[in-house]
Amino acid sequence: MSQFSRPVTLMASHTESRHWWKRWWRRLPPARQDRFATLGPLMAVFLFLVAIAVAISYLRLEELEREQEAVTRDVEYAQQRLRLRLLERQEQLMRLARDVSDREIEASEFEFQADALISQFPELQAITWIDAQRNIISRYASPSAPLHMQRLPGSIMAADETDGSFDLAREMRQPVYSRPLGDSASAASLILQIPLAAQGRFAGTIMGEYSIDGLLRFGIPPEVMARYAVALLDDRERVLAGGLQPPGSVLRLLPWSNQPLEHEVPVSPVGNSLILKAQGYRTSQAIVGSGFFWIVGALSALTVWMLIGTWRHTRKRVQTQQALIAETNFRRAMENSMLTGMRALDMQGRITYVNPAFCSMTGWTEAELVGRTAPFPYWPEEYQDALAARLEDELNGRSMPGGFEVSVRRRDGSVFDARMYVSPLIDPNGQQTGWMTSMTDITEPKRIREELSASYERFTTVLESLDSAVSVAPLGSDEMLFANKMYRLWFGARGQGHQELVELTRNQPGPTADEGDAVDTFAGMPTESLTDAGAENTEVFAPALGRWLEVRTRYLTWVDGRLAQMV
């Protein structure tokens, strides 16, 4: 059993650990759940924006790395082409120097061959034959050469004109390039000294002068020139030929970095004195990189704004819904606590709503009553026709404003009396959607009313059958509050008979003078004392009747609270 119980336990624990977040979510209050549900999309948009930014940056880095590799490759290719061109010119000048050393050509022949070389290679501006004492034996210069290259045969080459390259070639006995010469970019030149040897001794040099601008125009491949900003510089970063971009226009590896997309190499075999440099143009960075990023950023910001607006709208709706729920619960509590039964009918006479009081009165549940049509289960069988006719009057708007009494049958078969009031049910748009009925159990009030009516009838019957005249009237008024049959027979319905009897009792003389005046012994006393005092008996003669009467008077409080006198 232990072999099987362990995997089952592990599986149960794995399931519990996998669904822990569901239990955590259910334990959160609704307000916090709404907060997390709102922050989730915002976080997703933020992560999407971060992912887009990272992807764009990565792709841009990849693109710029490829562009950097392309710049390096193209610059090195241009370096090789320029170096090969210089080496070819150097080989040709060395062949010319060898012919001069072997005395195979003279000055005139030298000029002819120099003219052929300069015509074939435009970057070569001038070729000069100099002996060991710096005397110019022969020379040839291109018509477009600068003035300082227009030297005359027989003149002496100054030391500063060769920048020490002449002396260096004499010492090293091998071809030597000078530093770039010239103050302006258009007149910048490069000198190549080819040493001459005669019987093992230094016999001078063949000096070739290159236009640096020509080297750039004819030595750099056109496709490289079209793709980059290319220039030839000296070791002091001075532009000798070509042109570079302003610092702010150079394409950079990243928009916020200081590393431009450029590459520079020395022009071999010249050394570090002449440098080839190329810069990448700013082309698609603003559109492909920053532009796309800002478009995605703007769309993300719009999405965030819409989510926040939706969250605020949802929050207001939730607050309104909570207020509506509270109001509904309050009204439902009021309806549930009412002792009056409430019933709603639609325009076709179908029950759409009953409150708990109605269900308690009739004994049927809400589910059993809602949706029912006539005849309803709480109608007594013997009154169904009358109740159906009354329901028809209700649906047609012919109900009585003061309500009406009906008999209602409970579920256990007992019947009770109720009073119903019917009013139209109006919706918020002002349209009538049905009828609202309130029902009150009047069984007990009706029983009490019937008992009071019976008691009153018994009391009236007793007083009407007496042989004595009984009357009740308020003090100081001719109003008659009550008079029985005998009083009406003697005095009529008027109240003067009551007042006459009262006056007669007050004016009746006593048996002796010591017993006091013939007045009501209770006159002038407080109301409480008057009503608590006993009755007065007096024998008087009534001239209107011609009879002696025994009159009894008593003070009492009438049903409306007034002080009255009963005779």
C-alpha cells in the first residue's frame, strides 16, 4: 500500500501547489481584485513597450554592427586598392630610376617617359630627376600641377621642399615617402623618393609627386565614395582631400552613445603619415529606429490612456452599482419588513412580483405565485366569478380609490378578510407596465368593529326601551349629544327640554332656609371633581308636561373629550 500511496500524495500536493493562486485570488476582496484586474493590462502594455524597445534596440545594434563591419570592410578594400595603385606607381618609378642609373636614357628621354606616366596616371603630378647635390637634372610636371611643382632644370632643390625625404632616401638607399605637404587641401601633395646608385655610390633620386586629391579621386573605388564620406588625413587629423561630415551628422551606433559609425586606416606602405577615413551617413535611423519606437510608444500611451479611462469608468459604474445595490437592498428590506402584502400584475393580469408579507398571508411561496394568471390559488372557490369580474375592472382601470374588501383563501383552506388598494405601476419612462396591489388583513379590525356595532345596538336598545327620559348635552350649549325615545316623546328632538330640567333643578327651593340656596351643589367645582361626584336627585314640576318629575343629573366626559351633563 505504501508504494501506491506515495505517488498519490505527491500528485495531490502538486495539484494543490499548482492551484494555490486560485485560492489566493478568491480570498482577495472584490476591490483588490478589480485593482489587480486593472493593473494587469497596464503592466502588459508596459512590458510590451519594453519588449518592443528591446527588440528595436537589438535589431538596431545588429544593423549598426553590420554597417560597422561593412564600413571596415569597404575602408580596408579601398586601402588595398589605394596601396596597390601606389605600389604600381612605385614600381614604374623604380624602373625609370634603374634606367637612369644604368645610363640607358638621357634627360630628353626622361621627360618623354615621365610625360607618358603622368598622362596615364592623373594622380601623378610631377616627376623630377635630382642628382646627389640636389641639382635638378630634368623634370616633367602636369599642366594642372600647382606652382610649387613647376621647377626648372638646373635649379637646386631646397631641403625643406622634400621634408627630409631626400636625405632619408640617401641614408636608407630605398624608396621613401615624405609626409603630406602643402598648406591647403587642394595643393596637398605626397613625395616619393627613389634613390639612384652609380658604382655603389648615391647618385641622387627620382622624385615623384602625387596629388593627394587625385589619389582620393582615382584610387578610391566609386562605390565606396558613393556610400560613405571619405577623406585622406594627415597624422594631425587635418583633412587633405575629400570631406567629412559634421560631428552631429555622423551615424552613431546608438542615439545616446558617442561612438560614431566610422573607420580609419593608414595608407600602406606610406605608414601613419597618410590616413584613410570613412564615415557612415545618417540614413534610416530616424524612420526605422526612433520613428518606429515613437509610433509604438504613442500607441502604447494611447492604450494606457484608454485602459485608465476604462478603469475610471468601470470604477464609477461599480460605485453606482454598489449604491444601487444598497438602495435595492434597503427597499427590499423595507418591503420584507412591511406587514402589508404587495402584489404586482402586468398588463395581461399575470403576477410579476409578491413580497414576503403577501406570501405569509396566503401561505403560497413566491415561486408558486409569480407567473400565475387568474384564477389565482388564493381565490375562494365560491367567490371566483366575482373576483374575476373585479380583476377585469382592475385591469381596465375601474378600481375604486378607497379600496375594496375581498375574501382570501389561505393554503390550509382557511379564509380571511382583506382590503385591497390598486394603483397603476409606472416605470421611470412614464409608461404604465402593470398594476400594483396592496393587501391588508382586516379580519381582526372587522371583528372588533362588528363587536362594537353590536354593543352599540345593545346599548341603544336598552336606553330606547327605558321608561325614563335620558339626555346628554354639553355645558353651556343647546346641542343635543344623545336623547332616548322617551325624551323625544316628551320634549321632541330639541335640546330646550334638557336645559329646562337643569334650570328647574337649580331653582327648586329646599325644605328649610338652613339647607342653602336652591342651586346645583356641584356648580363651580373642577372638572375632575365634577365627573367623580355622585348623581343629584331632585323632584320638580314641569309646567310644559303638567307632571312632577324626579330628575337625576350627573357630569361626565363625552367620547370627544368635552364635559357634558346627563339628565
